[in-house]
Amino acid sequence: MSLPPPPPGQLPLRRRRRRPTLLGLCTEGLYRVSGNKTDQDNIQKQFDQDHNINLVSMEVTVNAVAGALKAFFADLPDPLIPYSLHPELLEAAKILDKTERLHALKEIVKKFHPVNYDVFRYVITHLNRVSQQNKINLMTADNLSICFWPTLMRPDFENREFLSTTKIHQSVVETFIQQCQFFFYNGEIVETTNIVAPPPPSNPGQLVEPMVPLQLPPPLQPQLIQPQLQTDPLGII
């Protein structure tokens, strides 16, 4: 028995469904709102045992998976953005001319170990996609950089001298997110405006959404040479 055709001007149901990945990107407060800690720990535990875990069958929320992803990078032996390049990044970020500053940052990124570079590109590309949905998820590039720069750079917060450069560290990651196409895909420099997202709702529970497929990257050892990553190892870009 075949289904009747849809009314004029209306797509079939299977075509009108939004892609699961897009639904995840539109989760309000993504990467800012914490997920269930027990679920997050369970995701990490199962991922250590099987990198092809089925997150949908685990029935966890997007926020729990987002937290597990951040924890993955926080637990690496060394930060994804190498400590050795932090001084260069900070100096480049101080260049007043925008075009010159972006080209300087781009040259520094090329110094990343190939594994670090590939994973960093995927992460920043994903965060750029998240920021494109900021009218729905309230997560601008600025908000995302606040959430992610400590994880990606892992600075010494006990160092008093460092405290004076925290905003510069954040601005570096924000710039990478905003200018993703320029840094990694030979795109043009885009004009950016500082869009301030509305404050999150007072009840964080309203931000929880059913889980959608999301594959975490394989174990990363930045200090070792590894084979080139397959296309889209994160499964989220």
C-alpha cells in the first residue's frame, strides 16, 4: 500500500525532517550547559573500550556528549594547541592590522604537528558550524571561545603573569572559529561583528535535548607521528 502524495507545496515527511546533526548543533547552550556527569563518565568509559560506540542507543543528551568531548581534550597528556607555540600566538594576536594578524596566525598554525593540525581543524570547523546557529543555540564564536580556550590551550592558571593575558588567549581561539575558512580551507577573510547572545534561561533543565549521533575522535598522542586521520573523524562536521 503506497502513501498518498503530499499536499501541493508540501515536501514528503522524510524530506522535511531536519538532519539529526543540525538538531544537535541547535541545542541551546551547547558546550556551556553541563550534561549529566554520570552519563559523561559512562561515555568516556565506553569510548575507551570501543571507539565505535553507539551514542544513540545509550540514550544520553547532547550536553552529556559535548561534555565528554571537552573532557577528552582536557585529559590529553599535552594540549591540542602546543605549549611551545603559545608565545607566538599571543604575539601574533597583538598585531593591530587585521590582515597581517590573521596571516601571522595562519603561519603559526602550520607549525602544528600534523595530527594536532588535523584534529584542530576538525574541532574549529565544528565550532564554526555551532556558531552559525547562534540565533537558536545562543552560542556565538565569543561564547564558544570562552568555553573552549582553556581546554584547547590548558594554561597555568596559578601563574599570576598569565592572568593578564587570558583575554588574548580567548581572542585567539575566537579568531580561529570566526575565520575558519581562511585558516583551513583557503577561504577569504570574513568581516565579523560582535553579536551578544541573550542570556541563557534561568532553568538549565529546559536546555536538555535527546541525544543525536556524535562520534568522538580516536585517542590522540600529539607527540607521536600517526597516520593521517580519515575524513571527518568527529562525525559532527
